[in-house]
Amino acid sequence: MAIQSLTLILLVLAVLLVIGVPIAYSIGIAALAAILQTVPLDIAVVTGAQRIFVGMSKFSLTAIPFFILAGNLMNQGGIAKRLVDFVLALLGKLPGALLVTNAGANALFGAISGSASAAAAAVGSMVKGGEEELGYDQALCAAANGASAPSGLLIPPSNALITYSLASGGTSVAALFMAGYIPGILWTICCIIVGIILAVKKGYSGTAGAFGWKNLLLAARNALPALSLILVVIGGIVGGIFTATEGAAIAVVYALILGILYKNITLRSFWRILIDSARMSGMVVFLIGVSNILGWVMAFAQIPQAVSAALLGLTGNRFLILLIMNLILLIAGTFMDVTPAILIFTPLFLPVVKTFGMDPVHFGLILVYNLCIGNITPPVGNTLFVAIKVGQTSLQKTLPYMLCYYAAILAGLMIVTYIPLVSTGLPSLMGLI
């Protein structure tokens, strides 16, 4: 029954996605198709509607629309250039200065904006002129930009980690946020190392002159208001001063004030930002609501138990089980966006890893790290294609460089997967897990 239901869900989901049905409708229809095997249509439809309402009515869910609005305000608030200048002052003497700067600035801007594609577009546009002036290979610049952009999705505040908290049954958001720092920084370091190696091979030097503390302090002062958002929001959540939802609301107010002070947000642009944020929030929240049907169907059909038994039946070696999960998630991530993939795979795999004592926080970072790689992997790879568009190049020219970045990022994934302290060290140190 369980395997039959899972097969039907995956088959219907695949067919609907191939023919272009939106992901939220695809998940709902696939879940209903599975439950109709045992429940009459009228009961299935009423139950499905109830589960959508239950899934959308959680108070903690309101953090996501607030963080989306805060991110959009930051995107329009003129902070990208200040972050680029700060990272350039800090790392600009390294070989391939602008490639390195791109990676560092993407991590900061992606964390603040909550969008890998926004980071690739904003930061990539800022460094593009300098890269052209210095004769950098456009395809290499696009690869460096695209590969490093998803790192910000791991560094809090992170909507992906909030979504995982909901899907996993209430894993501490504060613990997940603290757990995201080292994996996110590790992703960035992997991209910086690859950028330096490729820059040395191509003869790209750092910025001229000696390292200057004066320039760094000036750049840090200009970037401090934007960077303070992370400190205020994350510090307040981790310190128990306010909840994730309250922190998200504070982030909106802070971002709005910052955008007005920078004179980049007007009444007209604010209205447009509100509309865009409402549309995006509606899609995300509806998706979470619909995915609640899928979670209920999986629990009713005992699919997680069947998947757990199947994987443990293949091997009792936890290292091989994690490797199999990573492969499945990497493949799924190339076709699915991060949010729906989290909602689908969390109830499937979390019970499995719990059988050998893995902390849900550790698994959450493995899951999100895997799915972030899908952001830069064809055929979907939205962030990669944004970077290619910004760089005015092609996938064919960019892909050879991306292979180097993939190798480094996958090495980072192995570290996150098999060394639990990378994810659990900080939250454990702070008494969060």
C-alpha cells in the first residue's frame, strides 16, 4: 500500500510537472490521487481543503511573508554596492579580486535579501563593469557569480530553514539559523578557493596597492547599517528577545527605514514592492498549505515508514544511506525549487535519519545545502541562468568553469554531511540543541 501510494504520487507529480502544471497544483493533485485509493472523492476533497487551511494557519508561517518583504525592500534599498565595496576592501588584494569579491558579496547580500537569484543579479551587475575593464573572461565571471549566490540561502535569516522547521514538525528556528552559518561560509570559501585557482591560471591579479585599513574601515562604516540587520534580527531570535515572526517584522521596518534614508525607496516603489512581495508570499504560503495534504497522505499511507524500511533494508551503513539520500536530493534539486522539495523530502527522509540518531538540525542543513545546488544546476538552475544573463554569455561557455565550482561545492556537501559539528557546533555551543 505505502510503496504503491508513493509510486503513484511520484508518477502523477512527474507527469504534471512535465506538462507545465504549477508545482502547488501538481502536489495537491498527486496527493489526492494517492488518497483516492482508500477514501471516497467527497471525503478526500473536504479533507484536502481542511489540511490546506491547517497548513496555512500556523502563526510561525507569517515569518516568511515578512522576510520576503524585508528582502525585497533590501533589494531596492541600494545596499548591494555598499556590500560589494566592503568585501572588495577586505579581500580585494587576493588574485582574481573581483571573482573573490563577487563570492563574498553574494553571501552577504543573499543572506540579507533571502534570494540567490536577486544576489546574482544585484552583485553580478555591480562587479560586471570592473571585470570587463580588467579583461576578465565573461563566462568565468558568470560561473563565479552563479556558483556563489546560493550560499546566502544557508546564512540566516533563511526562508528555506524556516520552511524546513515547519515541515519537520517544529525544529527550533534559532538552532537552524545558528547551524546555517558554517555551512554557508563553507560554500563561500569553496567558491573563493576555486576563483583564486582559476584567476592564478589566467593571470588575474588583485587590486593594485597595499592593503589599507583606512579604506576597509570606511567601507565597513558604509556597509554597517545593512550588516546590522543580520545582527539585530538573528541576535534577537537566538537570544530569545523575540520570535522569528517578530524578528521578520522588525527586519521589514529596519529595511524600510534604511531604504528611505538611502533615498532609494519612494512611495511609488514601496507600493510596487508590497505588491510583488504579496504575490510571492501568496505562492509560497499556498504551496506550504497544499504540501500539508501531501504530508497527511504520506502519514496516512505510512510512506515514511516504508521508505525507512526500504533504505535500511538496502544497507545498515549510515554513511551509504546518507550518500543515497544526497544523490536523490541532488537529482531532485535539478528539477524542483527549494521550497517544494523541502516540503516533499523532509517527511520522507527525516524519519530515516532519526533511526540512527541524527539531529534534525543537522539533517536540515544537509537537505537545504543539497537543494541549493539545484539552483545552479541545469536544466532548471534559475540562479545560474540569471548569472549567465547578467554576464552576457552562454551556458556552453560557462559550464566548463561551473564544473570546477561543482566539485568544490560537492566537497563542501560531504563535509556538511559527514561531520555533524559543522552544522551542530554553533547551536550546541549556545545551548540551542
